[in-house]
Amino acid sequence: MANQQICVIGGTGFVGQHLVARLSTIDNVNIRVAIRDTNRHQNLFKQDNVQLMVVDPFEPTQLQSFLANCTTVINLVGILNEAGSQQTFLRVHVELVKAIVDAAQVIGVKRFLHMSALHANVDSGPSRYLFSKGKGEHIAHNVNENFMQVTSFRPSVIFGPGDSFFNRFAGLLRFAPGVFPLACSNSRFQPIFVGDVVEAFANSINNSNTYGKSYNLCGPKIYTLGELVSYTAKTIGRQIHIIGLNDTLSRIQGHVMGILPGSPFSYDNYLSLQLDSVCKANDLLKLGIEPKPLENIVPTYL
């Protein structure tokens, strides 16, 4: 079998690092990862079949060079909050997808795997995050199928070593003074293990049954946000009283914390949490993957 050249945009992030490590174990596969800074990422991947390439994905010529000889392009880029003119939802979730599709069409890339988000919707997304994710996914899936076959994935919150969910709450809880006010504490999640997400990507690359489809990916169990934060506190050995805020206070917390450095919680996050991040039907099972419970994994890295 001829070698496949898989090009990954967003490969240095949380999911990206796990996915590149998984793809590197597949026979006859070479991976090219887009990076912005050689000095920052040159020691990130040690696998012989992984190549790092400095590229500005918004520069058409650079992006086309990056995609040269690629059989598959994977886009994992996403942000939870905006930060300046270069990190807006429109630029990262919409304009980048359009740039990838345009460059792939010039080069002749035939396969596109795209990371979306659960409840992403270009028509009725309640937050800028979910709207922009939906618009980007819409652009991806409206490519002529004679030109490129597209599959997208819509996970609930993803956990695993290096995540920004349990690790972030653990960091906040370590400094909490015995109580922890929590916005939208009754919002529901169905957390999915990062290893299951990357397996879904890996299993779909050469699977023609996944062409043109979007997959909702969730873990085996539903929790409220309050339950997940309480579990985090217990796991790190802190006795913290979680105080669920009502809707008005949750809105206020979103506005106030959204202007703090790092935006630990924003008003747009509040709007996203008005939809429960749970699956009506877990498509992970359609891909032959049994979702792993967080209780078996989270204590190993917190």
C-alpha cells in the first residue's frame, strides 16, 4: 500500500497531540503538522514519520505548500473565547475552514476531517462559539463531493491528560477558600475521553461509510457541571462547597470573568451552556468505539 500523507492543522493543541501520536502508529502513514513557531514546537513530536512545517494557514501560498501531496487534511483548530483581532470566532472557526477548503481544492486533496462541536448550528447556535462552529462545518460539508469527501465530528467536552476542563477546574479549586461559586451548575455534559475522539478520527480516514457525515461524540454517562466540579474537588483532595449560581448571577459572572486575563468564563460561554452538551444518540458506537468512563481516567492525571 502506498504511503498516505496526512496533514494536520491544529496538531499542537490538546486533541492534536493525542491524534498525531495515534496516527504515527499506523503503517504507511506520514504526518505533517502545521506550526507557527519552530522554537516552541520543535521538540513536540519525536516520531520518525512526523514532520513539522512552519505555516501561516491564512496565507494561501503557504497553506498550499503545506498541503502539497496530502491525501487527507485534518482541521482541529478551535477557541472557546476570543482574544484580539487575530483570535475571533469568525476568523478561527469560519475563515480558516474556507481557507483550507480553497487551498485543498487547488492542490487536489480528496479527504477532509473537521473538528466541530456538539450543537454547532449555523441557523440557531445560541452563542457566537456554536454559531461560528456551525458555519465552519456548513462550509466544510458544502464542498462538492466529487472534489473532496468530508467528515466532521461534534464532541461534548473532551477530557484526558492535558485537557483544559478538569485541569482548569482543578487549578481554580486548589486556590478556592472553602467555597466555589459556579455559574450554570445544572448544565449537563457527557464528557468524552480524548483517546476515543482520536480513535474516531483514525477509524474514519479510509472508511467510505463516513463520507459526508457528521458524528456526535459523547461519553457513557451524563453529569451536571456541578457534579463534575465536585468530582474534581474530591479527586484532588479538597473539601470545597460548590455554590450553584442562579441565572442572573451566572450572567453577571460571565460578564465579569470574561474581562479577566485568560477569560476563565465568559458571557459567550454562559450562552453556550444554555444547551446541554449531551448526545441524543452517541455516534461513537457507530464507529465501533466503546466510550470510556471518566472515573477510570481522570484520577490518573489530576
